[in-house]
Amino acid sequence: MPRSAEEWLVSYAAELGIPPPTDAELDQLLELAGVAAHASERKTAPITCWLAARAGAEPAHALAVGRRLAARAAGDGG
């Protein structure tokens, strides 16, 4: 049987040697993925989260940047 999302994240974080995301961080990352997917193509969702992690951005900051970029794109017509 497949693991739950929580079980997967805890196990994956342990393998990476880092703590799993907090509930707030998880919510922010999921929202960031949603912002990216709705502002562009669905495939941008995981890559946007990867870019945020690679930049060392906290989830709240990454979400704010994503919202700003999406709003700017919507104002420009795309």
C-alpha cells in the first residue's frame, strides 16, 4: 500500500538529513505550487518549488514572490 503524503515527506526528509516541513510550510508550498500551475503550465509547479528550495527561500517568501509574479503576469495579459 502506498504511503500517505505525511509518511512520504517524513521519510524523504529523513533520507535528506533535514526536518520535514511544518504544517504552515507545507500549506505555503502547496499554495506556491498552485499559484505556479495556474499562472503557467502545471509542470511549473514542482519546478517552482525546486527553484525556491535551491535559492534557499523560506516557503512564505517563495509564495510571496510567486504571487507577485503571477499578479504581474495577469496584469500584463499573460
